[in-house]
Amino acid sequence: MAETTNASEPVALRLVDREFLIACAPEEREGLLEAASYLDRKMRELRANAKAPGFDRLAVLAAISITHEFLGLRKQHDGSDHNV
């Protein structure tokens, strides 16, 4: 009988006191947990500075904020390649 392997396993992530199960490959687990932790911190930071926002609004604000950070870093990195 052939042994079957599960290519992905569910990982429990907590975002602002809500739990989400997301399937991922075992080698991606650590990075996914790190990303979820970063997102959770960002959402909590935004919640502390906002007037009782809902979970969905927090998620959108965090996505915009993180994307802004990412694009700024990418632009900075791409610009440094041209100065070499």
C-alpha cells in the first residue's frame, strides 16, 4: 500500500483575537506565522489609534499600511541598484 503525503497542513493563525486556519506547505509554516504575527501587530497598532474600527476595516487599513511600507522599501532597493 502506497503511503500518501499531505502536501499542505493547516496552520492556526490569530489576528486580533480571531483564529484562522490556513493550509500551507511545511516549509512555508515559519514564514506564514511570522507574517501573521506582523499583521496582528499592525492591526492592533491601528486599533489603538482608531475609534472602534471593525475587524474588516482594520484588515484593510493594515493591508494598505503594509503595502505602502513594502512599496517604499522596494523603491528604495530598486533605486540603490542603479547607484552601484
